[in-house]
Amino acid sequence: MNSLARLDSSFIPNPTPVVPAQAGGLLTILNWASGIGLVLGVLGVIIVGIGMVIQLQRGEGAQAIGKLGWVLLGCIIITGASGIVRAFV
């Protein structure tokens, strides 16, 4: 029988991560970067919307849908960045 299978799970440590006090400036920079990224994402959606209106008048409206998808994908990555990193760490 495997020796790891016989271990009681109460002996396995479960550390909780603690942010050191010195990381306050870094957290401020990360919060600012996230906020700026989201503002730029909203601006990107607005710009793509304006482009869609112009292209629809020319008869080329379907090409802007791909651009909107990329902008929305970027917004999803920005908002989920902490969860994505937490999944890999």
C-alpha cells in the first residue's frame, strides 16, 4: 500500500497566503493598472461601435464584429486576471 495513502489528512498543512506590509505600493499599482485597463476596454467598445456605424453605412458592417470580440476578450482577461493567476499559482 502506498505510504501517502495512509497519511491522515489532518497532518497536511494548509497555509494561508498573507500579503506583506511592504507590498502596499505594488498593490496600489496593480489596482491602478486594472482600473485603467477597464476604462480603456470601455473606450475600445465605444470606438468599435462607432466603427460599426460607419461601416454599416458603407455596407461592410460584419467586419467590425471580430474587432468587438477581441475587445471583449481583452476586457474578460483584465477582469479575470487575478483568478487566472490564482489558478496557476
